[in-house]
Amino acid sequence: MEAKRPSESRTTMTDTVLPSETNPLNNLFGGELLARMDRAASITARRHSRRIAVTASVNHVAFNRSIPLGSVVTVEASISRAFRTSMEIVIDVWTEDRFSGERTKANEAIYTFVAVDDIGIPTEVPPVLPETELEQLRFEAALRRKQLSLVLAGKMNPHDATELKALFQED
């Protein structure tokens, strides 16, 4: 299977925050933001795999800044690494100042999707070929995150988590 570049599946979704999507403080509901991130990540996973892609896990979410009513919100999703049937998708959320147009990173997340066939059986996906320095860093970190997740779930022996162990070993 031929490797694909992250730029081939990157997804950018831009929208505005409406009154029905806000909490009593007039900020975007966290659940609404999670749904937007899930949709963008789903599109990225589908573009990469050319298969139906289902959310397997939400590995990390950081709500660093509130997003006020009327804000322009951009969700950018990009694949960081593909494993046999799963794909790690990194999501950055940006807000745009209504007056100056300046963009500020508000939130970030990491989701895992699994590609499935028409009856829901996991199916292989193409590997990822990182191009930029950021893509390479995310690619390498994805393996460590996967190993940590497997160790914590009891599905991998900590002694076999070579990439993870390398973080703690001195040269």
C-alpha cells in the first residue's frame, strides 16, 4: 500500500459560534466543539483511508481558551500516523478576533479512528509519509502515545514498549 502525505487528507472547517451553541457565559459548549473536532477528524481519516472511518478513542483534549459567541472558529485536522487499521488525527482549533482578524490557538485534541469495510470489519490503511518538521515530530510521538495506551490497557508488556522506554533511558 502506497504511503500518503498528511497534506493529502488535511481538513479545515470554519464556522461561527451561534447563540444556540453557547453556555450561560456565552461561550461555545465543550460538547459542541468536540462534535466539530470529531467531524473534521472523521473527514481526514476517510480521506486518508478511502474507507468508512469510525472514532475509536479521544486520546487528548485541551480546552485552553473559551470561545465566545460570534467568534469565527477554524478546526484543522491532520493525520499524524497510521498503524495497521487505525489512524491518529491531531486537531488544532483556532479563533479569529472579530476586529483585527488575528488568529489564536484556542484548543487541541488527538483522536484515533479505525477504518472499516462496508460491514464494519477493520481494514488496513496506507502508511503516512510526513513532510514537514512538525509532521515528523507528530509522527514520532504518535508511536509513543500508542505504546503508552497499550501498556496502560494491559495489551503490551512495558518491556516491549521500546519507543516509550527510550524516553527514560540515558545514553
